[in-house]
Amino acid sequence: MIKVLIVEDDPMVAQLNKRYVQSVEGFDVLGITSNGDEALGFCKKTEVDLIILDIYMPKTDGISFLKELRKRFMMIDVILVTASRECQNIDAVLKLGAVDYLMKPFGYERLKKSLESYAGRYKLFHDRGMVEQEDLDIITKKYRENNDGGMIKGLHKKTLERIRGLMEGNPGTYFSSEDIARKTALSKVTVRKYLEYLESIGEVKLEVEYGDIGRPSHLYKYFETTC
């Protein structure tokens, strides 16, 4: 069982993340702390394999906490789950050894995918004495990039880039699946499938509009970054 600590100052988000994590087979949440100071104290007393960590917190923030962990040679794996889109923050935590970075708001499937990927990595390094190159390729970003970026079966890279390019080129604009289908000459069913994928990995934001009559409208906006 992979032992998890959640470090999040928003109680509702922390409980939601706990339910998400515990729904994935092989993971057990041992505790929740609201800042880096509490998390450091927890890690001193309790063996933890993985930390689900926010950046923006009172007292000791996520980056300072991660630096302190490494200073103390506490090589606990970390997945960042945060609203921060600042390149400097992302670069810092990746250099400090974060195994993944999820931008809020993200879909359950994106977190599940991250945890399942981590479980494969954990099993590889804990259950075997030696590994082969092929084993390492499976858990590296280079492998995922050479295999259509780890996309789910049935999606194609060129179609994804077509939809992504349209949305990325119109920052701040909300699109319906009908809008994108019309502009890309794709079917609404196809577009909806790709939008759901982009939403699940945290690249687009979903807004649901409820009108007086008929079904609610699903609108999608591409996340802008400061890079």
C-alpha cells in the first residue's frame, strides 16, 4: 500500500483530494496537514511514500517545504496539485524532484492517471533489484512524448493539436463543441471527446451554463500561462 500525505490549506479541497486518492487501488491517505510546518512534523514521525502538495499555503508554502525536505535528505515523492501557473514555481518544484504537476481545476481522471503512473514507478523501484532500459522508458516523459503524449486510446495527435491550436490561439475565449466543430470541420462527437480529454488533463476549463429551457451548455476555455 502506498502511504500518502495531503498538504492543502483548503479543508474542502483536502477532503476531495483524499476521496480521489483513496478511490484508486493501492493508495492509503495517512493524514492531511494545512501547511508546510505541519507536514514536516508529520513526515518526521510517520513514514510517507507520496505527498500531494499545494504551493500557496500560510506559514511555510509548498516550495519552501519541498526545499526543507530535500535539505533533510527526506526523499519522499511529491505530486503538486495547485492553482499556480507561474513558470518560476513550476521550474522550481520540478528541479526539486516533483514527479508530476497538476493545475487546478483538474478532472478526477487526470489525478487518477497520475497516481496510476506513480504506482507503476513505485512498484518498479520497490519490487525489483535491477531494471532494464525498457523499464525506465515506460516511466519517463520521453517515452510518453514518443507515444502521442500518453493520450488515451482512440485519440490522435494531429487532431488534438488542431483543436488545441484553435483554443490556444484565442486566449480567454469560451468555445462550445459546436463552435470548434464548425471552425475545424470535425464532428461534434469527435470534438467533444477531445475536449473531455483536455479537461481531464487540466489544459482547458469547463463552464456549464444553465438556460431557462433545454439542456445546459458546456463551454471550454484554454488556460493561459505566464510563460
